[in-house]
Amino acid sequence: MCSRFELKTKFKNLPEVLKNDYPSGLETKYEVQNLIRPTDPVLVIKNEGKMKTTFMTWGFISPWAKEPFAKGITRPFNARSETIEEKNLFRGSWKHKRCLIPASGFFERKKLFRKENYETFWLGGIWSKWTSSNGSEIESCCILTTESNDLIKPLHHRMPVIVPNQYEEKWTAQVKDSNELKCLFPIMSAWPQEGWVSEEVKQKEDNQMRLF
């Protein structure tokens, strides 16, 4: 499960692939984020012929929704990787709209999980584009989850899919056949816990997280 994460990496230290094609002014407007929650805007890499950095809403909006923000409409922030091909809501995005979301850590039950060396890592996701009747567009995404490894298992049976470095283009590229998609499934299995650590955190009144 992944419902909270952080991106505390300074702009100059972000992965270079994020800075190849990014929104104008991002280098001056960018701010580190101590706590990112569903419905927040998130920094994302997508690929529509070429890799591009953009912002999306965290919470998957169905492309055929009539009123995506109407009361009672579900906007999933997670999707199970094992059944991603079977769900009508996600199937098209899994084939053509996979994305990467940078993070420096994620939270699970008052614990922060991060790389031992504080390296920024990729949360694997899918995205969608919703178009209104007047032509305005909203891009949204959700994070894929997988079975927990031994580090996360004591707290939760699910954890986010982490896409390894150097797989950025392979993950986001628009695919042509099912065999190319099958090659991505090993990436989504439980990732090794070596090189990862957990830290105790507590929640302040303003709903921000901080380390003990």
C-alpha cells in the first residue's frame, strides 16, 4: 500500500532524466515536499513518443467519466500490479500510459522507508487523460503495488512497485505487443530489501510527518 510519500530531493540532485524536458520555470518554482497525499499534484515522467516531465493529480480519473469530481466517484490512488491487465479501468493505461513518480521515501504506519544512501527512487505507476466537453484536460495517475518484502511485511501485506534505475525508458515506452508488457512483470515483483532502511516518524497536528 502507498498512500503517503515524500520528495525531499533538491532540484539539482533530481535524476537527470527528469530534467531533459520539464515544465517551464520548474527549476525556480520547485520545492521539496515532506508529505504527499492522494489528490495532491505529483511530479511525473510520462512518454507520448518521448519522455517528458509533468505534473498530474494523484488519484486515477477514468477517461470516460462524465463528472470525475462528483460525490461518490472513486479515484484510486493505488492499483494491484498482479491484476492490472484484468481491470477495465486500468487496462488501457497499463498498455499505453505507464509513468514514473520520483520519491525519496514512503510512509507506512508511522514508519518512513527510504534508500540507505538517501537516493531518489521511482514509484511505478499508470496515468490517464480525462477530457471535458469543452476540451479542457486533466491528467491523473495512481501507484502500482505488489506483495510486500520482509522489510514491509510486518506492517502491511502490500508495498509500492519500485522501478530500478536505467529502466526509465523501458517502463514508460508505449508498447506494441503483449510480449513487451510481459517483460515488465518481473520489475513489479517484491523488490529486495538490501539497501533500504526504515525510520520511526510521528504525526504533528498540521498532519506533517517528522522523524523522531
